Amino acid sequence: MTPITHHLRQRLSSQVSDPTTTRILHTSLRALNAILKELSHIKMMTSVKTLGQVRNHLARSLFFTTRNSCLYQLIARIHSPLSEIYVQLIQGLEPSIAIPNLSSRRTAEDLLFAHLLYKVIMKMAVWIWPKLRDPSISPMEPWVGTLCTRLVWRTY
């Protein structure tokens, strides 16, 4: 996570686009997106579902809670910095999204990074949303609640 936030903050503070940093950011954000996508779509195995129906508490907590807590810990650690950087990136894009600047490589890269960040943030929010009843996940409710006003409304 540190390379993503470091390179994004470095990119926001500089007007010069470094090709190496751009490749690192692009690859890192795509990898993070793929990891979140994979972890959020894992289904419980058939045998574990059967054990769950029999109410074998040990099997349910061993397989279901571990996966949920692992993804929750990841989201809890990265949601705030990524959301803040996304807002800064969108705010920085507002002046550069004009007809003369649309052909700029820097604007295209910033749009790509904003899109990838948006995908990552939305995957986290969509995974968290139905689980807010769980007391261990409920601390994320303020973040999910303000997500629409802070992220979605600023993009329009």
C-alpha cells in the first residue's frame, strides 16, 4: 500500500509525469483491484456450506470469519488514504478537463488513475455495505455513509 500512496502523492505534488512512476502506479492499482475483486467474490466451498447448514460452528467460524476479517482488515487499513487521494486527484483534474487539455498525456494518465481508484473504492464499499450489521464491521459505517457525498457527487 505504501508504494501506491507514495507515488500518488508524489504525482499530485509534481506537474511532471515520470514514466516509471506511471507504470508502477498503473500496475499496482490494477493488482490491488484484482486482489479486492478476487477476495470479495470468493464463495464458500460446498462442503463448508453443508457443514454450515448442520450448524457446525467451528467450520463456519474457521472458513467464513477468517476470510471476512482478512478482507475487512485490508479495507480498514486502505480505505481512508485511497479515498482522500481520489478526492485530491479529482479536484486536480477539474481545471485540466478542458477541450485544449484533453489530448495531454498527463490528463489521460490522471483520468486512468482516478478510474482505477474509483473501481477499488467502490469494490470496498460494495463488499462492506451488506455486512454493516456485523458489530466487527460497523465502525466502517460512517465511511460508507459519506462515500456518496464525498466521492460520487464530486465527480459530477
